[in-house]
Amino acid sequence: METILDKYKATEVENVNVWFKAASVNDFPKDGGACVKYKEKQIAVFNFERLGKWYACQNLCPHKMEMVLSRGMIGDDKGIPKVACPLHKKTFSLETGENLNSDLDAIAVYPVKVEAGYVYIGFEE
Amino acid sequence: MQHIIVVGNGMVGYKFCEKFVEKAESKDFKITVFGEEPRPAYDRVHLSEFFESQNAKALEMATAEWYADNNIDLITGERVADINRTSKTITTARDRDFSYDYLVLATGSSPFVPPIKGVEKEGVFVYRTIEDLEGMLAYAAKLKAEKPDARAAVLGGGLLGLEAGKAVMDMGLEPHIVEFAPKLMPRQLDSRSSQVLKLKLESIGLNIHLSKATNQVLGDGAITGMEFGEDDFLDVDMLIVSAGIRPRDELGRACGLEVGVRGGIVVDNTMKTSDENIYAIGEIALYNQMIYGLVAPGYDMAAVAVEQIIGNTEAVMPADIDMSTKLKLIGVDVASFGEPFMPASKGHSIIFENKTQHLYKRINVSLDGKTLLGGILVGDASDYSMLHQVYLNAMAIPEDPSQLILPASEGGAVLGDVMDLPDEAQICSCESVTKGQICGVIENGEATDLAGVVSCTKAGTGCGGCKPMVADLTNATLKSLGIEVKDSVCEHFDLNRQDLYKIIQVKGYKKFNEVLDNHGNGGHGCELCKPLIASLMASIHADTANEEYAIQDSNDRFLANIQRNGTYSVVPRVPGGEITPDKLIALGEIAKKYDLYTKITGGVRIDLFGATLNQLPLIWKELISHGFESGHAYGKSLRTVKTCVGSTWCRYGMDESVSFGIELENRYRGIRAPHKIKGGVSGCIRECAEARGKDFGLIAVEGGWNLYVGGNGGANPRHAELFAEQIDNETVIKYLDRYLMFYMRTAKPLQRTAAWQERLEGGLDYLKEVIIEDKLGIAEDLEKEMQTLVNKFECEWTQAVNNPEMMKRFNHFINSEDEDENLVFVPMRDQKMPEPWV
Ligand SMILES: Cc1cc2nc3c(=O)[nH]c(=O)nc-3n(C[C@H](O)[C@H](O)[C@H](O)COP(=O)(O)OP(=O)(O)OC[C@H]3O[C@@H](n4cnc5c(N)ncnc54)[C@H](O)[C@@H]3O)c2cc1C
Ligand code: SF4
Ligand code: SF4
Ligand code: FES
């Protein structure tokens, strides 16, 4: 049976076929995130301003399968950029998707690029 | 393998086991322990704490598993009924036989109940076991339900009787102490100090009756009074007998061991009885023709018996046993040490007395004025630990010994520094821990803080009287090693909450990044420091959570409580729980319109569940138009001030609890604190608002309000402690402003008032000095800061719905108006709930 988790597959830049134009840079909070809808998917996108980087990952928290990660706080764990789920504060690396404070499965992360004031997320399809 | 049977699993019987298993030789022995009580040994010294906590587990000396792990067979609920010395066996009440090589009697004592007519009546209790206390609590509850002004008396005005008197008071009964002697604590105090103590106790509401010989207990079935002589009666509904103890020597007597005239099994200084295979320790042992009714000598006896059994025959009990004591709990300082009374032929006494302040201090010094022999302190025993040490270690005293007890303003000397004590000074007499051992575990790195010292050395785990001194020694040693005590908030700062508070206040920072860049460790923050700094900036600048929403915690970020499926619940403020029918109807209609699950919260407000992010502003616009404002249920801030209906309707009410509750709730609403804060106001001592379960609680009494602070429910329930009595509304607000602000300034992150207060060095007394007496000279600042917060209050939901920029965040998607299609609700009792988690 396909679960909602199966919709989310980590994507490398090399494999990107679609750059989805999500929203204006100004729509995102600084050092915070928001959720982008792409087809059937919910993607959490973070503007990590302190690092001058953007990150994207599934909005689905693998702990209890809730669509909440975009509402989590970001920060770093000994230098690794991370997001903390707002429900039970499980933390995930924004670089690799790895769960940093327990042994949940990694979340899917996606490439992001910013062009002409717009944020794009990369998908295979 | 030799077999040791321990009879009695009380404090001393347990200590024997603990000391025994620490010995390498213990592997050659097997221990079996019999205890008559249904549970493993517990801390009887702190028995009175059971009234507050009702948590028997918390008093346990060690868990049942501990005995098993240490290869000790613990058999509880089984009394040893007989000893057969020739066959070296015992028989239990269940008729089981066990043989022993060594027998250790640790059967303790039982309360002495004088043979007064009627003493068997219902409502007469003794004070020794957890079961006794459970019985009292149940009886008191029943009494209070039938009779709001019920009274209880304690027979006996000794150390224990006064402790019981306080317990009676805490149970909400009118307390009376009945003493046969013409003075209180006859064994520890002289007549003048006992007179001062009487005045002090009366001032806090205890009724004292001295020189009263009780002839009979009156009542038909249950007690209704006591009769002392012709026409001399006291009406009481309950009686606690605390008239001394009797050693439980019945086993020893029956098998022919030597016993004392007034009871107790005779032992020599090796703790052996008249049978060399049988030892007696604790309150059963008659040593030097004395029963020592304190734990410390009992623990020493346990240690001696252990050494003797494993063959260290030179370990013996000292001839002199320190009987110094400090009364705990009652809220009145009383202590006596060494030789409290002194015939003039043996030394000089110096006495300082101030009846109006209920102060009495006496010291006895040797005839040559060089050594301290003993003393009594009533009203202020803050110098007890130091004086006790000076006495124990025969330390040098000032040429003018009166300096030891005179107030500093009248030429009194400041007592020496704890670090001046000799290394062998015994700091904790219950566990025989010396100053050298305490400093040692820090110096060799075994312990790095007070908790570590306590767990390494066990100092302070007995009666607890030495705790302040252990803390002083710990801090002084750490300081001497140049160790800073760190409790930084997370990996991004080397600072604690209090440091950050000061920095933000002084520098006026308004952005998280300013604090991080100037004072952080070069990282980027995390879910610990971000909400903390958000809360500090809010406390200091009276900002709402709408500032910099990305650093706010899950709930503050969207001004609502996130629920398990990612939807939110909405709680408008209902100050004091007072709500008009029109507002109730409005709430109902809004809940219906948005299909929200509706429930009354534990804080007696109305909670509407299941709102999506997109719905939150719509719901709030409607709520605001009906006159509601944010209830801050999502913030670490004031939740509710729960009130009973008070004198406006209630036939017992002494004051308007609702009006005052509303005033307080409106005063402190919205203020961000280290943790949530709850308040309660009751119109009389029946306490229908459960105010003592709150961070601050008020109870109307004759002549004003009693103010309680530091209570909470939650995982570790605590009753708030009495802070000030019979104060008027204005004073309540003054004290609360200062209290809350001081808490906000100094607590640790996510520390509620109870935990903060408990860990505050100097405890409640210190807090009173700061808040009431303004010892630190900060009261005015605290009041001003609070007033600024009060003046700047703004409803953050009103602020948000009127600001399109702030509204942007209330959308599930940034690029679509759609709702989250993954939300699934299922029906439940005519309402809905989120689909269960798998
Ligand atoms: C309310 C209260 C406050 C106190 N405060 C202080 C204080 O502040 N400082 C201080 O130093 N001391 C204090 N004490 C005194 C202290 O608790 C006692 O000195 C200490 O408990 C004595 O220990 P023990 O093991 O000798 O006796 P106990 O603790 O009484 O233990 C004896 C145990 O043996 C059991 N037993 C008896 N006979 C048998 C049998 N035949 N078979 C099996 N089991 C048996 C009993 O049921 C009991 O459990 C206080 C006591 C009370 C009640
Ligand atoms: S606490 Fe309040 S409601 Fe309860 S009896 Fe007293 S005044 Fe009445
Ligand atoms: S007690 Fe536990 S389950 Fe109930 S509301 Fe509180 S946190 Fe949730
Ligand atoms: S659902 Fe994310 S941590 Fe539990």
C-alpha cells in the first residue's frame, strides 16, 4: 500500500527535471519557514538567512505523520543546520534529512534555488 | 555462609543493611529482613511531608528492588513473633521458622499512649507511621465536611507534638496543644525560652494549654472533648497523642534478654545484648541507660553493629552522644545543642531576650569563658549550625562570648566562615559526614555541584538540618578551586537565563540576532535559545509574540495551541471565570460555525479545538467583535486566576474573590514569564478555588487575605506556601508584583515558581526578606518594571488581525489558499476528533 510517506523522495540537483517557482523571497520569514504546495506534495521551505542559504524538505514529520515541519524552528546542532518539529521537537538535518536526536527515518530534502527574487524547488517530476 | 536476620525494617534497620552491603565482607553473609509494616523502610523523620505530598514512595529509603539487587531478602508485612535463643531460630506471626547466626533487633519504638479513660475513642490517633497519617487525613476530611470549624488537639508539647500541631493546622483544623508540664519542649528548653516559644506559636495561630493533666476523653463513640479537672474542658473533634515513645522490647523480654526498668534492650558499646549473637540498634537499644529518640545515634549504632559482625571489634559507640536538635517544619526557629540547661556551678549562661520580637538566645560557656558548652535558640536559629560546630569541635570563642548571640548591630561578631572549620568537623551527624569528606569529593572531581556532593557523601539526606551548611561548603570549595558554576542555556550561549536577562535589559536588544551575534558562541541558535530569548525580550520590553514570529515556540508562533494533528485550539480570556450569557452564546455560535470541538479546560475556560491555520484569524475577528481577547493559553505567561464565587453569593464568603480575581488576571495578563503562571482566589478557608494549587493563591480570612506562593499541579504537585497573612488588596498587589518580577528575573528556563522557590538559596525566608523586607533594595525597581508591563499590555490577537503583514503567516500554504488535505476527523460523542495516530 502506498503511504503518504512514499510521495517524498530525496532529490539530488543532478536529477532535477522541474524547477517549480514557489513564491517570492519576501513571502518567507527570515530564519524561518513556510509550506509550499506542489501537485500532491507539501514542501517545507526555509530561508536560513544567517547562512545565506535556502533549504527544502517534506512538510511531513515522520514521527507521527503530521504536516507540520514548515512551522518548526530552525537552527543548528554543532554546526549542522536543522529544523525542530513543532509537535515533539524531533530535529532533522536540513542538509541530509537525517534525524539528529532519535532514530527516525531521514526526511526527504530537495534542492532550492533563488532567481530574480523568486524561490524555486527542484523535483524529478 | 552465615545468616543474619534483621528484625524491623525502619530507618535504623535499613541503615544496617545499607552499611553492611558496602562492606567487602558482606559476600560471606546472607541477610534476611523482616518488617511488620506493609512497605519497605521510609524516612520517618520527614513523615510530616506526607501530609503535603501524600506520596509514600517519595519517602522510601530504598526501593524493594534495591534489597533484591543487594541480595537481601526483604519480607514486609510479617512480624517476628518469637525468638528461640537455644536453637537460634525465630518464628514469625505466620508461623514460619528461620534460623540465624546473628540476630539484629531494630524494632524501634511505638508511641506511648497514657492510660487515660476514653482514649480508645474514634478520632484519637498516634503519629508514627504512614498508616497513622492516612487515618488522620481521612478523619480530618470527614470532620471538615460536617463541621467547618472543627478542632483538633495534640496531647504533648514536645518536639514531635509541635510538629503534629503544625500538621493539624495544615489540615485546616483549629489546632490546640495540651501539655502536662508547665512548659513546652520540656526536654530541650528552659522556662524562659519556652515562654518565648509559646508567644510565638500563639501568634501564628496555635492554641497552647500548659499544666493540663488530662483526666478523660469525652464523647459517645467518637471524641468530642477532653476533661482536665472539674469544670475544665476543651471541646475537640480529634486528638493526636504524642506523649513520648516506648521501645518495642516485647521480643527481647519474652526470650529473656536483659531489659531496662523502663523498657529497652540493654546493650554495651558494641551493640551486643546480653546474648552475644543478638544485637540491638536504634530506638530499641538501651545504651548508657538511655533510649536515644533520634536517627543520628541510631545510624551510628547500625554502623557499629556492622563492624562488630564482620569482625572489627575495636569499633564501638562513643560514650557521649550529641543530642542537639533543631525543630523543623513549624515555621518557627527552635534549636538546642550541647548542654541546654546549666547549673551555675558548671558554667556561666549568657542570655539575650526580646519578647516583642519573639527572640531568645542562650549560650552556656565554661567557667573560664573559653569553651561553648551548649545553648538554646528560639525565634532565630540561623546561627545554629555554626554554634553547633563551635560546640562540637571545641573551637575558640571570642573573649566576650556574648558576641556569639548579640545582633550584629549591637556589637555581635560575625560567626566564622564555614571554611574555617577543622576538616574532621562533623557536618552531617545523621550520616557522619565530615567537612573534609564534603570538600574532598569536590576537590577530587567526584562531585561538581551540591546534588553531586549529596549523592556521593549522603550528607543532608537524614534530618536535613545540615543542608544549608553543606551548600555553603560546596560553594566555598568550588570557588576556592576557581570553578564557576555553569548552567548555560544551550550550546549556543555560555550564559544562563539570568545572565541573558541582564544583558538584554542593559543593552536593550530587540532582535534575536543581536543577542546571538554579540554574546553567542558563533552558531545559529536552536529551539532552546530562540524561544527563551523571545520570552526574555517580551518580559523586558513588554512586546507581544507577534515580534519576530520565527523565533517563537510552536504555540506562540501562531498565538494558539498546536494540537496533535497540527490544528489549533483557541482559548479566549474569561477573567476570573466570570462570563455573561451573551458571551457564552457568542462562543457557542462561533464554535458551531467553524465546527470546533468544545470543552471546558482545567483552568475553567472554554477551549475550541480543531481550527486550521487559515481559520484562526477568521475565528478571532469574530471573537474580538464580541468583546473577547487573547487568553494566552499558548504562552508561558499568566493563564487564569481561578476564583470561587466568594462573598457576593456564597454564604460563607469573607471577601469578594471574583472581583479580586478579575483584577489580578487583568493586571498580569499577557506578561511573558519563564513558565506558565496560574492564580487562584478563594473567598474563605474552605478554599473552593483550590488557590493553594496555584503559583499564587489568595484566601480571604478575618482581616484581609492570606497570600500563598509557589504551588502547582502538573507532574509534581505542590501546595503553595503561606507567604503573608491578613494583608489588604493593595499589599497583595505590591507583593505579587515584586514576587512575579523577581521570579521572571531569576528563574531558570521553563522553571515554575515551585521549583524556583524550592531551589532558591535561603528558601522561603530569604524570599520574604527580598519581597517583604526589601533586603536587596530592589523592590521599587521590581514594582516599576511590573507597572510598565501592565501599562503596555496589548491584546496580541487584536494587534495581529489588524495588521495585514502579520496576517500573512496564518496560511497553511504560502502559494495557495487551500487547506491541508491530509486532515482527517472522526466523530466522537456528537462532536469530532482527529483520526487516532497509528
Ligand atoms: C513524626 C516524627 C518526626 C521525627 N523527627 C525526627 C527528627 O527531626 N530528628 C531525629 O533525629 N529523629 C526524629 N524522629 C525519630 C526517628 O524517626 C526515630 O529515631 C527513628 O525512626 C528510629 O529508627 P528505628 O529503626 O530504631 O525505629 P523505627 O523507624 O520505628 O523502625 C522500627 C520498625 O520495626 C518494625 N517492627 C517492630 N517490631 C517488629 C517485629 N517484631 N517484627 C518485624 N518488624 C517489627 C516496626 O513496624 C518499624 O517499622 C521523628 C519521629 C517521628 C515519628
Ligand atoms: S471558598 Fe469561596 S465558595 Fe467556597 S465556601 Fe469559601 S467563599 Fe464560599
Ligand atoms: S495531561 Fe498530557 S495528554 Fe493531557 S493535555 Fe496535558 S500533556 Fe496532553
Ligand atoms: S510529530 Fe514531529 S516530532 Fe512528533
